[in-house]
Amino acid sequence: MAARGRIKDLWREQRLFEQRAITATVLIGLLAAVLVSRLHWLQVQRYDHFTDLAQGNRVRVEPLPAPRGMIYDRSGAVLAENRPAYQLELVREQVKDVEATLAELVDIGVLDPDDLDFVRRAIRSRRPFDSVPIRLRLSEEDMARFALHRHRFPGVDIRTRLARHYPQGETAVHAVGYVGALSESDLERVDREEYAGISTIGKIGVEGTFEDALRGRKGSRQIMVNAQGRPVDREAVLDEPLRTVAAKHGADLYLTLDLEVQRVAEQAVQGQRAAIIALDPRNGEVIALVSRPGFDPNSFARGLTRAEFAALNDDLDRPLFNRALRGTYPPGSTIKPVVALAGLEHGLVTPTTTRACPGWYSLPGSSHRFRDWKRSGHGSVALIEAVAQSCDIYFYALATQLGVERLQEFLGRFGLGGPTGLDVGGEKSGLLPSPAWKRSAFKRAEQQVWFPGETVIFGIGQGYMTSTPMQLAQMTAVLAMRGASHRPRLVRALRDPVTRVETPVPPAQLPTVQLRDQADWDVAVQSMVAVMQGGTASRAATGAEYSIAGKTGTAQVFSIAQNARYDESTISERLRDHAWFIAFAPVEAPRIAVVVLVENGRSGSGTAAPIARSVMDAYLLRKFPPAPGEDVDTAIADTGDGE
């Protein structure tokens, strides 16, 4: 039987094709509708959002650091200013390989390999989009070297910034302070947003304490950038003009320092380890604050290498150490006028009370002898003469009568044993010892006992007692003003650099030291005048055109045996006695109180007192000695009358 062929249904195939075509058309239409709606959402509904994003790819917001406030002395001499400088900065998110980039910068001589660890920490501590300074104050040679290879370093560029400059160099460095590179620890305690675009921060002194006022408030500006993130000059079509928010200039500071007096004071202790404080006792203004040796703050502002910092930090003379505020030393005989006041206050002595001074003192029932600085003794001396001649024996006995508790309490009234409250931070407290302090300071029971002999030497500022030069300056100011005092201050006024309006910093009065008999102040002051008129510092007062009240002091660095003699020629220079001198003038209407400390300086009368005289002459008489190297007449010389 023959096979039958299948007849093709053309109409059915046509209907199937039409159905598929319609389905495809509908799908295409739906997809087109989705696409159109998406385009409408992107280009119409979200136009503003994506315009901002697109503009952000070619417009960068750059912080504008505020110019740092200037610092002036009391008469307007510039102590700290700003100068244009170039620095190399890196934006981490624009650098593909930070380590490779840093290595290449070292290869071309722009970065020091010793600074790489610090640079890495600085980069890690900042946000990815922050511009991080990796090299401060580029020289022209450095800039030319980088410009030659600039195409190799996307994300790295040279920026123009204002850099801190100290035109007086080392002068007043421990008072003014300095700025240094922002460290990781700095960034942990500050608002990072406020320091965007800022590479330095005040570290010590006025620069550190008044950082917020000096820094000002940053601004910002929008700039056009290319694909590598570098600024471009050509214009582009933008929906909005590029915006700039002006930075607010930091406040200018006027200090109480007298630059000319400061220079005289520093010149007087050149080459020595010393501290000098000069105060106006009427209002607490610091006229001079010296700590020597010093250092050039400009080296910190430009950025120290590791080797440079190590040289300063490891220097045996400790130039970075502020002896005026942080140096704690036995005050020696400088406290004797106050101990005399304590004896008068508690009725244990009168101005005419005499004691025999054979050159030694022993406690009842003890064979141990506490020696006087004058081995032959002073004979019979009354209170004023005991201060004038710095008779140790008189004050050994008086301290024993007073007892340690009364002695500690009375000295504390004069600001000893605690910070003075100076408006620049960093003060050490010093120490007024007591039996309670000793029990807490030592662990072994036998060391916690307060011995009567410790009270004896407490009376002449030795033993456990320590003080800073600033504390002794405050004590001297209280004596000068017969009990009245003000908190010491370095900043006199803040000034808005735009409006030129000054905001004074008023003096802060402290509680007055009250005595039962106000006439006792005259006795204490009279005893200090006697120091300058026939007493231990009489040679330093020779020819003075004003009256001076002062007190010498010599503080032992180490103890010597009972029967041994102190022989300076056989003792290492750094083990010799410290030299102290305190003074105020004029006596009738005090305008300056001065404290001088010279480490290992032999004696207060021979070393420290003439220095104080030159500072007082400079301030009261405006007499300024010639700079080193100029022809001068013989200056005041003093071989020393004792302490």
C-alpha cells in the first residue's frame, strides 16, 4: 500500500507566527517602557543627585587652614609669625601603592629614609581623603627635583602653606613654645575635622596652651581636578560656580614678656644651666621667663629629622627641659625670710631675739652636729642679722621650735609645694614634706618615720623640700606686696586680627596671706634689705639707684660626711652646689620680683645675685648691657660673701 503524504497547514503556522510576533512586540514594548522609565528616573527625578555626584568627580573640596595668630611681647615686638612655605602632601585614596610611592620619593631624594616610619604613621592616622603633609618646608632644590618626576606620583603634590616662624630664635623659647608636626597622639585628642589641611599643632608654652585661640577656624574651597586628582586651571561648564568659605584668622596674642629684659636675662646666663623668673608683683605679669640652655623653635616648625631630635633629646644639658617651671630643687636659704615670719607669727621669736652661733647645732640628747656655712660661726645674732648673714644655726633652732607641721603649713601659704597657676601649663608642684607625706612616699616602715633632724634641715630649705623657680618667684612677690598676690600670667590680651579689637586678660587676685601682726611684714622685708646692705649680697647692690630687698641661697646637690669639708676644687662640676637669689625692688613700691637659679653655680651671692641685679637694672632703669663681643666696662663682680 502506498504511503500517504501529510498536508501542510499554512493558516495554522501563520497564526502561530502572529502570536509569537505579538508576544515579542509586547515584551519589547515592556522592556522599552522599563528602560524609558529608568532613564526618566535617572535623568529627571534624580537629576540633582547624580549631577552632584558627577560634579564631585571633577570638583574637589579642599580645606583652607586659617592663618595662625601672631604672638607679640608687651610692646608689640614679634615673637611668632607666619611665612609662606612649600610642603609635599599625599592623598592616600589617590595613591595606588603608598609604600612604593614613598620608596620612590626616597630614591629621588625628596624624603629622608629615617623619616619613613613617622610618615607612615601620619598617613595611617589620617582619613583616606585627607591631604597629609609628608615633608615640610621644601627647598627650591627639593621642589625642582620633585617637579622633574611629578608625573610618576599621582596623589602627591606640592602645596603652598603658611609656616610658623620665630624671628627671635632661641629667645623666650620656653615661654613662647613652638609648633610641631601633628602626631598620632595629637590626633587622638583633637577634632580631626578642625585639623583638616593643618600639619602642625602647638606643643608647649603659649603655642600649646592657647592652641585653640591661635589656630582659628578653617575654611574650604572647591577646585577643578583632573583624573589624577590634580588641580586644573581650565574652566568647565558647571551648574553652580565653585564655592569658597573663608577661613577665620586665629587670634593674636600679646604677652606680658618684655623682650629687651628677656634678652638681658638670657645673655646673663649664657653658657650655663640656669633659670630666671621676673614678675611684676602688683599684678602677676611675667616680665621674663628664662630656661637655659635653649633651642631654636624654628627647627621644630620646619620638621626635625630623627638625628636632630635625638641630639636635642639626649643632650646632657637638657635644652628641651623647662627649668623655670619644671625644675625642682632644694630652695636653700631663700626661704629663711618666710621661716622668720613663721617664728614671728607663732610668737617664738621677736626681732630682738638672739641666739649664739658657734658654727654648729645639735638637737638635745644628740651628738650629731648640723654645720653652718660659716665654720667659725656668726657669734650672737638677732633675727634680722640672722637673715642678713644667712645664719643656718639660728634657723635650725627656729625650725625645731616650730615643728614640721607648722613649718609646712606656713610655707604653703606662700605658694610653695604646689603649682602657682601660671596660664601656661607644665608646672611641677615641688614638695613640702611632712610626716604624712613620708608615710605615703615610702614602703618600708623604718623609712616612714619622720626624724627630728629632718625638721632641722627643713628650716633652711634642704632635705626633702623642693621648689621650682616659679614658686620661689611667687613667694618673693607675696613678700614684696606684704601678703597680697596675683596668679602669674604670660598672656596680657587677645586681639582679633580683622577688627583689631583687643580683649584684655584681667589679673586674677589670689587670697591674701594674713598675719596676726601686720608689722611682721616690715621685719621680714627689713631683713631682706639688710641682706643687700652689709649682708651676703651687699656687693651685688653696690651703686644701685633704687632700693633692693633680697636673699641669697646655696642648695647642696649631695650630702657630705659629718666632719668632711666641702672642697669645690675636688668635686665634679655637676655635683657642686646650686646658686639661688631672690629679690624685689624698689622696696618702697615694688615693681619687679626676680628669682635666679644657676645649677652648680657655687654661691647665690657670687653667681646668682649679680645676674638678678642686671635684670632689675634693665627693667627699672632700661640699662641694657652690650651684646657679647662688644667693648664693655667691667661689670658688677662679686666673689661672694657666703651664701
